[in-house]
Amino acid sequence: MASSDNNNMEIELYRPSQVGETDAANPTNAENPTNSTNANSANAAELSTTISDNENADADSTTGWKWKWPKVRNPAGKKASILLDVKTDVIQDINNRLGKQTLERFRESCFGAYLHYPRSQVPATVMHLMLRQQVIKEGAVEDELWFLVGDTFVRFSKYEYALVTGLRFGPTNFDPNADNEIRKDEVYRKFIDPHNKFSKKGAKYTFVLNLFNNPPKELRRSKERESLLKIAKVLFVHGFLVAIDTRYRIANWVWSLVENENEWETFPCGAYSFQILMYRMKNAKVKAGDKDNYHIYGFSHAFLSFYFRVCTWFGGYTNVEAKTQVRPATAFKAAMSYKVIERVLEFFRFSGVNG
């Protein structure tokens, strides 16, 4: 991890306030929430609190909560037009394209455990149904969301995200919001830019992925294995972890960061990817989701895995279905989707990414 001197910063993305202000004030826990034994563990353990039996109220002053989306909590059961942008196929592409030695280099990197991530498309409708369970809870802080399942509040914050993913949080010397100029001798200028004739403002994910899977002659040379490895890392971050729409160009900061292996390994990708996911979940068009398309960027599978893990929806639906605040259709669709998500759960349980 980068040293905690005065030049370190917490990354900023969607708002002027800094990410992880609590961590910055507590260097012991700033390195990585998954390694903390006191404050962070206590926070992560407080995943739920029980509420009173006032189940039919949209808002109640005595319990200090209300539904965020009360008008979409009807049993109409329309199919939501929601898209999750996590591209699991890129994992298989990396496994297939990189040679044995280069693949081992990727495996030894900070994202190596994810090479075993299951190739499966998690049903996006489940994400929509879960977002419908979101509540506005008194005393909640800015970087956390609360959901009501049965008679239990469930929190999702950076602590839960870190526990599930094992991704790094904390300070960094690298600023993704700075003007990160790409030099001529770096992989983007050497191999991506010359073939990207459609735009000089940057290359889209789909273009880079196609170049990676069908590399030009100069990129297939054995001496360029390092360059192919860098492209694989960029594709992983943009397509899988940050998971932004393929119509967007890969940001310059990713190309710049991948050129410095030490900064790449110590960059708090957990904080960065969590911010993107949190922003999209907070601003999701859930109200219009029954008729309009909306995207959830970021590593949404981490949220789904956490949600399915802590909520007792599987192995005992009776208690959940009995609660008026959880529609039977929600539990049914969740059960149907569990066979798909179970593979993702098994990955997080046994891969070692979360310790």
C-alpha cells in the first residue's frame, strides 16, 4: 500500500467531498477495510437492525424510516428494463488470449483471483426488485444504502463491499482526475492509437477488446507480452470492475496507471469501483424502470452477492412471503435466479478474494 504521507489523497469522482473520510482520519483502518480488526469489523458486523411491526406504513416517525420508492411497490409485476454492465466474458477472453507465463503474471496481480470468476449473466431484473426494497433511514450516512427485507433493515456500504470483494481501499498517490497524459512509448500510443482511426479522443471498450482478441502482428511478438498483459488489465478494470457502458471510451487515467506496476497494485480500486456503483444505485431510475431502460454501472455483482448472502430468502421463504413489504413475486424471481447467482456466491466464498 502507498505510504500515508501528506501527498496521499482519497480519490474523488462524482462529488467534491472525499471518498472514505472516516478511513483518512483513521490510518489504522485506511489501508483496507477487510484487514481491520476493530472499528471496521464492528461496522461490517452491524448488517441489520430490527424494526417495529408497523409493516404497512410508507413512513413512520417512531421507526425513523420510509420507502424510497413507495409508488412502485405494487404487485403489478411488470418486467423491468434494467441493464447490468458487468462483462464477465472478459475473464474468459483474458484466460484464452494470454500465454501461460503472461497469464501467471496476471494471476499474481491484485486481481488474479478473479480469473476464476464464473461466466454467467446475473438476471438484471433481480437488481431492480432489490432496489425497490430500498428505504430512507434516519441516521444513515452518505455512502451507505439501506434495504428492508421482511422486518429487518440491511445496510450496504463500503465495509460490506470490501468484505465481499476483497478490493483495496485507502489513500493513493495517483489522482485519476488529473490530466494524465499518455506518453508515446506507452502501450496505448504504440498499439491502440495507430489502429483507432475512428476517434482521436480515445478508444472504446469494444474496440480495445477486439484488438486484444485479434492482435495485430506487432502485438503478437513475444517481446510484447508485457504490452498484452497491460491491455488485459485495462480491459478487466473498465469492463468488469468499473463496468461502464461499452459506448464510453476507456479513460486516460487507466492507460496511464497501468504503466506503473507499483501504483497499479496499490491503487484503491475498491474505493473507486464502490463509488461508481453507489452513485448509480442512488440515482437509479427505479420509478421508471417498468417502462424505461436504465443502467447500473459498477461491480453490481458484489451488491447482489452480499444481498443474497445476508437475507434469508433461500431455504425458508415462509417468513419473507408473510411480510407485506416483500412481494411474493420478488421472492419467487429471486429463487429462480439463485441458481445463477449461486455460482457467483461460491466464487466469493472460496476464491480467497475476501480473505
